[in-house]
Amino acid sequence: MANRSYLYSADSMPNDAGIPQQIRCVSEHNGDIPLAHKLMVGRGTTVVPSMIWNPPIGIAADYAGGADLLRDLLRVVGKGLEGDADFAACVARTTAHLEKQQARYFVLETGEIVSMTGDDPAASVRRLASEDIPDAVARAEAAIVGRNDDWLASVRADWERHFASFYSEALYFSFPG
């Protein structure tokens, strides 16, 4: 079984009282937490209880802000990939799915990924929320305004790893409703 990161949307954040009433599946990615997932939870990032596992290893964030950030980065990445039909199809699938699954918040489930290291999962998620995600957002924001060309070139060269996640209404962990 592959370890995955899972991204959902919901109109409320998970909290100690329970999980949101309606949870929409957005995306899953094998093996790590891709740049796209980090950017989507990059606005108003907060650690929340997991909807799947017991420790507080979920991350919630503003849906609209994260989706806009990802779309802006995809636009500038695409300026160097105009002839790449696979990239264009990936962007079209991603943006259509984001519009369809729109809610107030993104909720990123990290349990399978953070458990791979042997480190404390809760500490790993706090570090992800306080260091890794803000760093990815800062790099993306700089690239969007033309101040991070080397990073942008590296993302463009390996765009599949960063953006070609599985987007679907049903993920390995789906919720009824």
C-alpha cells in the first residue's frame, strides 16, 4: 500500500467535538505531500484534529486563498510549458475539480506521510504548518511576481511530481454524505 497525503474540502474545520458534516474529496498524492497540496493549505494554515487518525495531524486552511495561489502558480509555470499537452490537461482537470469541490476550507490529512519518518507525527505536522508550508508559499509568491526564476524553472522541469496528483470525488479515505 502506498502512503498518501489526502486533501479534502469542508465548510467547517475539524475540531475536538468532531469532523465536519459534509466532507468533499479533492485529491490524494502517493509518497509525499506535493507542492500543490502545500499551496492549497497555505492561506490561514492551522493544525487541526485529524478526521482519520487520533493525533492532531490535520491541517486546515482557507479554500479560496489556497486555490487562488495554486491557480496563479500554475499560470506562471504554464508560461514555460505552452506546448505540453499533458501539463495543459493536468491544469484543466485540477481547476475544474477545484471549482466543483469548493468549500470554505481545505483539510489536508498527513498521517500516512508523517508516520513514515519515525518522528513524532504531531511535531512533524507542526513543523510542516509553521515552516514547510510557509516556505513553499513564499517561494510560489516570489515566482508569481517574477522574483524566483530558478525555483520556477525547477518546478517546471518536474511539474508532474508537484501537480499531477489524483483528483477525484472518491479517495482511498472517503466520507459518507
